[in-house]
Amino acid sequence: MRQLSGLAALPLTTGDHELLAPVNALLRDDPDAELIPLAERSYQLYRDEKYLHGIERHRLVTRGILDIADHLRARPTPAPLAMYELGPAPWLLIVENSAAFSSLRQILGEWPDRGQVGWLGYGAGDQLVASLPTAVESFRERDHRADSILLYADLDLDGLECARQADVRGRAAGLPALVPAVGLYQALLTRTARRVPPAPAERVREAVSWLPAEMAPSVAGLLTAGAVLRQEALPLPVLRALLDPASPLLPQLRDPLPAHPPADRSGRRTPSCSPATAVEQPADP
């Protein structure tokens, strides 16, 4: 096992000594201790289950001196991704907001060809970055893998940055790439945007790189102009009209919408694919 090293040449604070003293005792007394959840090790060593919360950002960890697995003999246990097995198809659609999740759960739950439906996950905003790798366990436990993982979230800076981070975390855990649910995003772009402070252009350019090249400029222009599109702008009736039960489901979620969308059950056309131009007033407080 790799021992603690590099500490002699490093100025240590009082807090560092308080952190490291129980770790040294653990390595001396039980160097091959079973890896347990980080919160459990935190309670064992410090009598505080939250003491090691965020330890992965501590400078001793980021500099490679203190290792969570080797030295703390622990493993992070993020809250699991909420996943619902709606059908046997090998794909997972993750939705960020609870309203959009509820609408899509209703639509997919009523889909006539059950063989076309897969997993539906609730991403819960920033929690997605930490929780996405836990999908590996759900797939294994149910013996139902996903060859495609799609995300449908708000079109705002936070949502796109989280998507990029979650993609990196997921692939590191052995999952397929996290890709945009392009059909849903394209429909969202036809809706009325909400006014917010303009997003920094440099961060926007990096964030929209997760989107397809043909969609990124429209979204970048939206965010730098001081607007966003929340999922609630694409409500249940519009979502239901958008998805055609007579066509394969996954391509409708994953791929660009057709130039002339099919009529819904009432004969009304679904939204066109042109980017949104209307912006709701007034500005956010």
C-alpha cells in the first residue's frame, strides 16, 4: 500500500495535523482495513460523519499526498441516481427538473410499444455529477444495460456545465457518453425564453461544446444575450404532441426533429425547429 509521503517538505496547519493524526493511527493499526463508505470512516476516525465531507477538494488530496482509498480506506457514496425501469430498451433518459420528469414519465408510461421504452432517470440538477456513476450498479442489479444515455436539462449555463462534468464522471465509471436529447432540446428552443443576466461568453463557449455543432451557436447566443430556457417552458401537452407513437421512440429523443413535424392526435402541428426568439419579461429579480 502506498504510504503517506511528501509531508515532511510541506508546511502543515493545525487543521492538517488534526486531519492526519487519526489517519496515521489507522494506517499503523489496520493498514488493510476494508474500504467502507466515507461517512462511516469519518465517524470512526473523528466522531463526526461530516468531517470528511468534501475531502476530495482538500489540497493534500488534490496534490496526491493523501489518497481516499489508500490512506482513508474509504470510498465516496454519493446519493444514487433516481432511475425507473419503464421498459426493456437499452437506453436511459435523464431529466433535470421534477415537472419535466413527471410529464415524460406519464408519456413514456403510456407508450403503446413497451419494447421501445427504456430507463427514465431524475437528475436533480447539480447532484447529477456525483450520482451518474451509480447508474452502473442499477444496470448490473437489473441485468439491463444502457447503450445510450441521454440528458434533457435546462438550457442555461449551470445545466450545460453540469452536463459536461457528468459526462466525464460517467465515462470514468465505465458508462457510455452522456449525450444531449437533441429532439427535446430542439423543441425547447422554439419556446419563449426567460430573461436572466447575460452569461460570460468564455464560459458559454466551453459549456455549449457539449451540444451538437448545429445547435451550439443558437444556445450560445441565447445565454450571452441574457436569456435561458427552462424545461417548464415545454409542458406536457406540447411534449405529448411532439412524440409520435407511430415512429420509433429513441430517435425522436436523440436525433434532430424533422423539418416538418407530424401532426398530433388532434391534427395540430408540433412546434417547428427554428430557434426561439421571444423573451419573457420582466427580468429575474
